[in-house]
Amino acid sequence: MRLVATIGISSLALASCSTTSSSSGPSVTGIPASSITVGLQVVGCTPSGTCITLGGPGSSGPVYATAEERTPKGHWSTYSAPLGSQLTFSQLGCSNSLCVVFGQSGPTQELWTDSLASNAFQSVPLPPKLESFNAVSCNADSCNVLYTSTTNQVFIGTVSSSAVPNWSTAAQIWPSPSAAAAPTTTTTTTQPATTASSTSSTTSSTSTSTTTTTSTTLPASNNSSNENVSGLALSCPDTYQCVAAVQAGTALSLVRVLPGIQSTESTNWKAVASLSCSTKSCEALITTPTGKVLAHSSNFAKSWRYASAPLGLSKFQCATTQHCVGIGPGPWVGWINGLNVTPGKTTYVPSALLDVACSTKDCAAIGITTVASVRLTP
């Protein structure tokens, strides 16, 4: 049975204002990027601590993209970037053996993968009827890709390191494949009063130089709606357990995917800037009718508690649900633990911080010409 729970902030007061700690937050020292002519755009980290950052010239500037790698010990050096002209990159994620990045080559959408054993990005086939790639979420063994088709359907495909991509096995999550077969039950959910914590564990995987796309097995269905549909955000603590944010018309819903089970939670959210889930709890930075807020769920996105977000925060990434790093254009940096925020400070960071990614031990943040490592504890 498909569960639809209405989560309203306008009818329920925020659980609390976010708590800002008086203790010292992260102290981030920027390092000049290797390229000063091509700006950095995205960063991704493996659970074991290797990080990759990419930048492209877009429609103007030099022909080639730029790339840097950070070792688990924190040393940055140049790296092999995807080849092509007029490249831009929008999202990057890494498992322990593979990095997945999507972007554009001029007006053409592209998907690249990099087997970390070969240190080389390669362009791979796109899904059929692709409208747009929306988000990527990686665990130790694989990366899940959220994308929207030209037929207003949203899918999750799983990219791992073994063979040629096979998009025919991608799992449709919107419209719900079971919508026509099961009745809809509507319930009203109040915000929980407790905050759950979780820990993360990682395992090593064997690296190869090719990629495959697989997915959970869900039945297909056709979309009978004429609403404009798009995936917004995705977080998958493992290959077969995900939370995805989907926009259909003016409505934003959360789709919870578990082995053999899919449910949809309706919200009054307007946008999702960040979403990070463990197997039990989730953290999110969202926009609601009342403004930008932090959200915490202790039951894998079924219900949420809320707190106002710091003005400087634009996105965050989590190593665990108790250890998240937020960034913003100030440049702003801070630790986030549930609804608690500890602002930090930056040194030698001359412009806005644009992206952040985390391993299980620390995080990496980038500005347009700056790279930096961010610790998780004082």
C-alpha cells in the first residue's frame, strides 16, 4: 500500500529555533586551486577519503576542464579531467571505486565515470528519453543516479564497476509503479519530539575500469499526468535504500524506496537544497512557505522536526548524521548536528564556497579558485 503523509509547517510551529553553539566551529584554511583560469564547480569524496574536484570553462574560456585530487591524508594535486570543449559540471559523487559526474558539453548533456584504479574519466551512454540528470548519491560500493525522462517519469539507476551501462533496469519511482494497483491512504503526521542519531560504516570494493548500471526491480508504469515533473534531490545510504525529492507541478513529495517497498510522503516544501540520510535518519536543508529551514527525521523521512537555518548556509553534506559540514557564499562554514549549528571561520578563502563533499572521516569544500579540507570535530 502506498502511504501518503501530509507534512505541514504552516499548520505546525517549528520545533525549535536552530541552536547556535558558542564553542568554536571548523577553522578552514583555503589552498589556491591549480587553475586560475578555469573555476571549480563540483567536488566528491569516496567514503575512504579520496576527493575529486572538477571545473569547466562553459561556453567561453580555455578548451579544457580542470581537475584536482585530494588524498586521504589531505594532499591536493592535479588530476585527469574529462575531455571535451565547453564543459560544465553540475554534480559529482564517488564510491570507493568509482566517481560519477554529470554536466554538459556545450548544449549536450553528458555523464562521465572514473574508475579510480585507472584515474581517467570516460563518457558513458545516456538513458533513453533523458530530460535531465537530477542528483547522484554514492555509498562505499556504488552510486545511484536520479534522472527525469521526457515522458515525465523519474528513475533511479545504480552505477557500479563491472560492465557497460544498462539503463533498461533503472527503477521508476515517479509516478509510483504501484499507484494503479493499490489504494491510497492519507494520514496526518505530527512532528516527532526526539532526535535520532546514527553511525556509518564503509567497506572496500574492487576497482575496475568499466561501469554498469543496475537498480532495484520495480514494475514500470506510464505517466498519465501532464504535470511538469522533475527529480530534485537523492540520498541513498545503501544501493537499495533511498529517499528522493520529486517536484510534480507545484507539489513536492518525498519518495522512500526500500527493498520491495515504495511509499510517498507529501510535503508543503518549496525546494530542497541538501538531503542526507542514514539507514534510519535524515537531514535536509529546505525552503518552506515560511523561509529556509533545517529539517531532521528520525524515521527515514516519514516525519520531520524543523528549525530556522543560518542565513549564510546554502548547502551541506554529512559524513554521519551527527557530523555534517555546511557551506555558503559568505564564505560561510559550520558544523551541523541535527538541528544544532556551530559556525566556523575561513582563512585564505577569497570567494564563496560552492560545493562540499564528505568521506567518513572529514569533508572537502571548494570555491571557484580554492580547495580546502574540513575536519568534523574540534
